Amino acid sequence: MKIAFDVDVLAKQMSISDMVHQVADWGYKYIEQSPHPRINPFYKHPLFSRECEAEYRKALRETGVEISSFICVYRWSGPTEEQRRMAVDNWKKIVEIAVNMGVQVINTELSGDPNQPELCNGMWFRSMDELLPLFEKENIRVEIQSHPYDFCELNDETCDMVKSYHSDNLKYVYSSPHGFFYDKGKGDVRHMLEYAGDDLSHVLFADTMNQTIDCRYILNPPGVNATIHQHIGLGEGEVDFAGIFETLRKMDFAHKTFRVGGESIACVSLFGYPEKMAKQAPETRERIEKELLGR
């Protein structure tokens, strides 16, 4: 199992070189490269100039850190056909970048519009039918998660979509800070992980509050069409991490190896309090090592 750190917060504060060195200083061997304005910006076409690539490669050599995975977020489920086509082009470019960097795993979100779920569902399948041959050709493992405010927010339905392809190149990401959206506030982590089963290749670790409970969050005006969640330190919210770790041990998640992309990935996905990161980042890594690897 690769234990990675999502560098979203660091990318907003420092250079690529400093970002890589910081992850190494916190004891991580792997970076999960979330959307970065110079590499793989949200929704837009990937970039990654020669200068940017050279800086990144140099920092990786200096630290011994590796990129476990890229995250990309594109409008491949529309809701318009123009958006979908542009997203497919973006996908082709990020796959090219991943292959060039020797990265076999890309994780992503369903995207789309929850107010147009039927249309976006069809758009997503259209995009996947078009892109899966490319993923297979380039030996890329693409991992899907539903994100709050995607056209589908549910764990089981998203798993069924992934499983419908029967493909070694398509797997599932479980994001613990999104879990209360995945089952409409039940927070039954054991069921959700077990339902993903052998297609679970990647877990994101961060805490959050249960948004379905009255006044956990207060939005004005009431009923505004939006979603809200957090990516805070483990134990600061209401996610059942005892249940997550127990179920992952039962599934032997830490020792899973997949035909495409190799090892499973556990990614620390803390965003909420950058001022706590220097303490929380190594502590979370150590807890994952203890709970899943027995270190």
C-alpha cells in the first residue's frame, strides 16, 4: 500500500520544489498530485510546461519522493456536449502527462449537475466508452469517486457504475470526508467499503461533520442549493474511523495489488486547517501505518 499526501493546500502556498520537499520532510514517500494551476487545473486543459516538469523531476530526485497518482476534475459528464467533448480532450492530455511521468493511477470525480442526473449519467457513460480504450492502451488505472454536488453522490450507485465495465483499468475511490453524502447521512462506513469490495483501490482520509444533522452547518438562506463538507483532522469530526480501519483490515486493503496500477493507495487529504498541517500530516500518516500496516 502506498501512503500518499494530497498537496492541494501546499500547492497554494509554495513552489513545486518546496511542496515536494515538505511532503518528504513529513515522512511521506508519495504525493497525490491534486489539481494544480501549472499542471492539471480544475476543468481546464492540462498544462505542465518544460520548466514546470524539470522543476518537479528535480525535486523528486532530490527527495526520493514519487507521484502515486494524479487527480483531475473535468466536465466529462456535461451537462452540455461541448463541455463533455472538451473534457475528453483534457483527459487525453492528462493521460499523456501521466505516462510521461511514469504514473499509472489517475483518480477523478463524476462531476456533472445533480439537477440533471439522467442527462449527466448518459454523458458520463458516453465519455467512458470513448476513453476506456485509451486507458487500456496506456495501462492507466482510473479511479472514480462521487463528490458532493456531482450528478450522483451515492456510494453504491457509483460502485455499480464502475463495476458495470468489468475492467481492470477502472476502480473505485472511497473518500471518508464525503461519506455522509454517500449514504444520505447514515455514515455506515462498513457497508460502503464492503460494497466496493475488490474494486476499492484508493481511500482518502480526512474527517468531516454530518451535514444531514440540523445545525451542524448553518446556511443562509435556508435550503440554498449547495453542498458543504470539510477535510479536517481525524477525530475532529464525526466519521467512524474505527469502522473504516477495522473494515479495511478485514478486506486486507493494505496488501492488495491490482493488475493495473499496482498497489492500493491510502491518501491523507487534509485541507481545513493549514496552520495545523505540520502536526496533523505526520500524525495521520503514522496512524494509517499503525492501523493498516501494524507498524
